[in-house]
Amino acid sequence: MDDEERTSVATPGAEPVPIGELPPPGVVPARMHAQVVRQDRFGDPAEAFRPEVVDTPRIGPGEVLIGVMAAGINYNNVWAARGYPVDQIAVRRKRGEPEDFHIGGSDASGIVYAVGEGVTGVEIGQHVIVHPGVWDADDPWIAAGRDPMIAPSAKIWGYDTNYGAFGQFARVQAHQLLPKAEHLSWEEAAAPTLVGTTAYRMLYGWAGNTLQSGDLVLVWGGSGGLGTQACQMVRAAGGRAVAVVSDDERGAFAMKHGAIGYINRREFGHWGVPPLVDDTAGQKEWSKDARAFGKKLWEIAGAREDPAIVFEHPGGATIPTSVFLCRPGGMVVICAGTTGFDAMVDLRYHWTRQKRLQGSHGTNDEQARAYNDLVRAGTIDPVLGRTVPFSEVPAAHAAMGRGEDVFGNVAVLVGAASPGQGRTC
């Protein structure tokens, strides 16, 4: 949508309020506080994010303005802060957007403050969360009835788009809004939606390889935000999740949140690009360690059983093992590449055993609603590992980029004054 199509919803005379506060619903200041990334600060997230006062976003038809109470921290804004692999500011300016900055944040809980033209079923004052899938309503792909998240116009809110959750007010498309779980605080509600909806799509979005009762599922990063959501979903479906972690403390955390056991990856050394097929000695050594990893999985499963689904996000370091271990006809499903984007697949284990290597990204509305229903029912816990103040948005992303935040999800308070607010039952 062109900026000319959007209009200001600012209330005349309304001044910015401090972090930890929001004005009464419907009162919108012309300016707001935000954690902002600019191109000349790309690099370490600890330096790339800085607090600034900027114009409150304008909204257009089909859009809603949210007063942000709390936000979630995700790896995508580590990438945004680095300007790698994509300079999102440059991409948006090429599309004609005027802002020379990025306000990220792909998870939010908050309150509806303004509603754009054509929006129905949304009212000022509603308590909501935001799912991260956005797209153009008039995209021909979507008009043909296809999955919106595969459409050419599909984007991730607060990463590909501006005015995400790290400002006091956020601009969203109306279809992104979901009812907040009443039993959760603002920060609990804000923390898990991006990873939770991502995990739901990975496990349920690919016909022919959807999660079934009894399935064995190998979950990389099983103690992190994404992994703990996946382990809980597997357990809820009657499956068995085995987590891959980096130490015993993280393994115990994964088991607390749904895994039946864990594998400590530091006990093995075959990570990264394996030796080429013609390197007989190298192949023998790599296969020996990969098979030992597989035997550890069998021990936990209690039988010589390979995983029906391998839940991937590390990418470069782990894809060879994932494809090697996946059962015939099974699926390796991947949503990121946190250890690198260059991955090697030995096709002998891929085509002859008819395995599926499936990319998965974001969520569509149906999947987001299904995930949120599980959260609202109490079936899925947000697994909030820690909550930080707004001033620590830079440090929290830097820690995540270093791999330090691996115990559940991280949330940041924005409009909420202190942890624990927002529960209504």
C-alpha cells in the first residue's frame, strides 16, 4: 500500500507518553517512542537498535493501529539489525516507502487504538495479539484460492514490513489480529506467536507429511522458543518429540516442555558439510558419527525407529544429518538457517528413500487461528523464559545472535508497566 493511501489517526494535542504507559484507547499521539535500526548502525544488534522518538504510523484501508503492551524477541530482527542477509530498509525504499529506518518486532500483544476503512469485527479497546503473516489482499495468487503465505506479496510483519512491535504503536493488517488468551499476562501473550505459528505450519501445513499420533519427531533446538512450541504440539497430538540441545540443563528444560528425551549434540562432531562422496575415508568417518547419533535416537525411542518428521532450523550444520536420519517417505521441514544458509544433501539418501525436504515460512490465517486456539485452551504454554524492559531490546537481540537465549521465549515490556499485567481470569 502506498503511503499516500494511509491517513494519520493522531489525536490533536496528544503528546507522546513514557514507555510503560499508553494513553486511553482511541487517543493517539502524533509521536511515539520506538527502538529503531538505521543503515549506518547495521552490525551488532547491541549497537544497531537505539531508542528514538518518531512519527506514529498512519493506517489505511484494511489496517489497524495497535497500542503495544508487550513484544516478543525473535531471530529475524537479529538479521534486520545486521542488515544481512537482507537490507530491509533498502528493499522497502525501492518499493517506494519513505522511511529510512526499521522498527521491527514480529510478536505483539496490545490494545486496538484505531481501525481503518473497511475493517469489520474489530473495535477500539479490544485486547489482541498479532500473527506475523501479511500479504496483499488483491494478490492474484490469493484470489485464485492458494495459500496466502506462498503468494508473491507475502511478508513477515515487523521484519519485511516497518512499524512492528518495538514501538508504542504498531500498524497491522486486520486479518493478523487474534484474541488474546485471557489467562496470560501481556508478556506471556506476546512472546510465542511467531515461533508457535511457524511450528504449527511446519508440523501441519504440508499434506502427506502432517503430524500424526504416534509419530517420532526430531526437534533441533528443542529448548528454545521454537523448539519448546514444537515439542508441546507433538505431545498434544500423541506423538513423541526428541530434542537436540547443547547440554543437559537444556535437555531437561526441553523434557519439561514436551520432549520424551534429548540428544546432546556436543557429544558428536560430524557437523557441517560432510566429506564428498569420493572421499572414502572421510565418508566412513562421517557416517560412523552420524549413525552413532541415530543410535542415540533409537535408544530414546525404545526401538530402531527413524523420525517421521525432522523439525529443522539450524540449516547448514545439521541438514546432512537430518536427511540421513529421516525415515523413508518422511519429511525434513525447515524454517531458517541459523547456522548458515549453505547446506549439502547427499541425494543417495534423499531420492532412493523418497524423503521430503520442505521449506516452511510464516503462517496463514487458518494456521494462526488453530495455534491460538491451543494457547487459549491452555494446551500450549508460551514458555516465557525471561522478560526484559524496553531499554534492553538491543542487548536481548545481541544475546540471541550469540546463541545465549535458548530457554524458551523472550518478551519485552512496552506499554505494560511491569510483568504480570493483563490477566483477566
